[in-house]
Amino acid sequence: MKYKALHNMVSRAKGPAKLHKCIDCDDEAVDWSTIHGKDGNDPNEYEPRCKRCHILYDKSTLGEMNGNSKVTEDEVLELREMYATGKYTKKELGDLFGLTNDGVKSIVLRRTWKHI
């Protein structure tokens, strides 16, 4: 399932996040946050968080330590090197590394994996 569909599933099962308290600070939640290390296919794999705590939670586990990571740091470096040669398209790299075209683009443009 895609991101929006998953979050709609959670909202249908648990209601809007804003009806819950943030699990970290007890302020009003605004987002459903996937529990790191879970695949997010079950509504019970989400916790309500305010915007600030959601950002802090996601930053708390960078790279491979994030349970939602699809690649390792070594694979990110390899992917960037391969892309820089001009011999591979984003689609080809996505197929090789199990990522979407957008995932490859985000890595190459350093929108994700900024720390390496």
C-alpha cells in the first residue's frame, strides 16, 4: 500500500490523529507516525504524535538504524557512484536496489541520506 492509503487505513481504524494525545509529550497529536522497525501495514503499528515530536522521532534514527530503511549506507554510496557514471537510469538503479524512482532521486539529490 502507498503512504496515503496506509494513513487513511489508520485514520479509519483509530480516528483522526488530532483526537489523540501525542505519545511523547501529551500535546494534541496531528500525525500518525509509523513505529520504527514496523512495515506499517497494520493500524496498530502507528502512534499519534504532534508535529514537533514526529520530526524528532524520525530524526532519532538515521540511515540503517531507521527501521523503515530500504538500503544500507554502503548501498547508498554505491548507488550515488553508479548514478554519477551516467550509465544507469533511476529506474535501473531502483530495480537493482529495490527502490522506487522517487526513492533513487531523493538519495541522488541528497534529500534523504543527507548524513553521508
